[in-house]
Amino acid sequence: MVHERSSERRLSQSSYVGDIGAAASGPAELTPESWSALLSPRLAYFAGVARTEHVTRAAQEMQVPQSTLSRALVRLEQDLGVDLFARHGRTVSLTPAGRTFLASVERALGEVERAAESVRADADPASGKVAFGFLHTMGSETVPGLIRAFRADHPRIRFSLVQNYGEAMIERLRAGELDLCLTSPVPDAPDLVARRLDEQRLRLVVPDDHRLASRKRVRLAEAADEAFVTLEPGYGLRRITDDLCQEAGFRPRIAFEGEEAETLRGLVAAGLGVALLPPPAVPRPGVVELTVTGQRAVREIGVAWLDGHPDTPPVAAFKKFLLGRRGRLLPE
């Protein structure tokens, strides 16, 4: 028969003395949030005894003193205010409350085990995982080439890849969702470490029937009266476009804003404006790409990570690889 000692959530006066390093000086009111911290050290003991139905055998399997295990079970029942076991000499059996409790405990312990295995696997030097972010414009050629070169020496390391614009990736870096990111402009923030790796020359892209299409080079000021198609505010390339136009003496008249460079190139081909863009991975019909002269029309590419964030071996290896690609990050 189940005997309920108390329905109140109170910590027994003797609870966890010596087991978790702090003695309770008297009954203490428990908040719901403190149950997990209170019960967690006892759950594996409870599950082990429930599995064997024998305290001595469970203690031997878990390699803990039988007295420690017995005290832990008694205190667990005292703190819950419920009998979890019925005692039969040296053996025990679960009460109805114990069976109910065991089902949830086994699920919780299983989740902890899976989480531990997952983080250990991700940190494995040979087969761990790197969460890597990069700009959309680097997804078709640059990043696949980098990963291919890296995996020549680290064939089993896995990647979680995220394509996004610079500011969004920095936020995911700060949230711990990314280990490293390739971005532009190279960020300058006290909580980040960033290293410049390469630069990419920007071209003025015009329709193939445009008045400037017969030229190979152009000053940006010559496009002051043109409609521009650009990335949306918040994208690094948009900021660079605005800055270069201001440096050339005008504010660009924005006709369309988008989220992806190749979409902008398509809009240019359709005659809807001109754009400042990095070189395409594959030449796009319907447009002409002009070298900008008279000013330094480039975007710098860098790698960033969270300052003070410890690297797993796979992340450290990939970071070292990227830093070793300074000046040759981008395909020629």
C-alpha cells in the first residue's frame, strides 16, 4: 500500500547532507524550478534499483557504496513525500507511484544520455561537427571549394551550413548557433574576433544594351543618374554600395531591393537598373560587367568568431585552415 508522507513540497531536514556538499539547516520551501536541481543527482540511483529490484546488486553495478545508495533512495522518497519502493528483506519492488515516476525518469535519463553522446560526437577530433555560416554569394563556388580542400585532410568532419547576410550571421554567432562565419564587411565589435582573409572586386553590372555596355571600365560617377538594384538594408553589400556611391558624389536611386545577388543580376538583365556586384560563379547572359575605376571598389571578406568561446578540435582545425587561406580564399 502506498503511504503518502506529505503533499507539501518541502526539503527534508536531513536531505542531501554530504551527498551534494551542502547540509540543509532546516525545512526549506521548494519552488517548482528547483525540483530538477534537487532530484537530478538521485534519478540514476532510483532507476538502477528499480531495474534490479535489489539494492546490493544495484550498488555493485553502479559501483557505489550500498549505504550511499540506500540513503539516496530514502531521501528521494522523503523529499517527494511518496514511497517509491516496497521493501521485502533485501529486495525491493516499485509501488504504483514508483512505476509512474520511473517511466518519466527513464525518458529523462535517456534524453541526457543522447545529449551527452551528441555533444561528445560533435567535439570528436576526427568526426566532429562545425557550424559554419557564410554569405549567399559564396555558396555556389567558394564554400564548396573550401570544404572540399579541408576534408582532404579531415574526411570525416561534418558541417552544419548556414547561408545568410552578415548581420544575421553575427547574431547567430552571438547566440551560439554558429562556430565561425565568413562575412563582409569584416566586423569590428568587442565581443568578436575577426580576421581579414581576402577581398573581392566589385563590378558595375549593366544590361547588355545599356549605353555603357560597350565599355570595359567606368567611373561610378557616370552611373549617378541610373536606377540601382541593390540588396536590402542590413546586408553588407548594400552598405558598401551606398558608401561607394557617396564617395563618388551621389546617392543611388534605388529601384529594387532584394536578398540575393544573382536575383539582382537577373533584374539588371531585364533592364530594370544597374548594380554593384561581386563576380558571378557562372557568367550571366544579358549583362555586361564593368571594372570600376577611380576608387577602390572592393569588399573585404573575413572570418569571425565569438571572443573567449572555446573551440572544439574540429572547429579549431577548420579555423586554422581558413586563416591559412589568407589572400587565396576566393577562386581565381
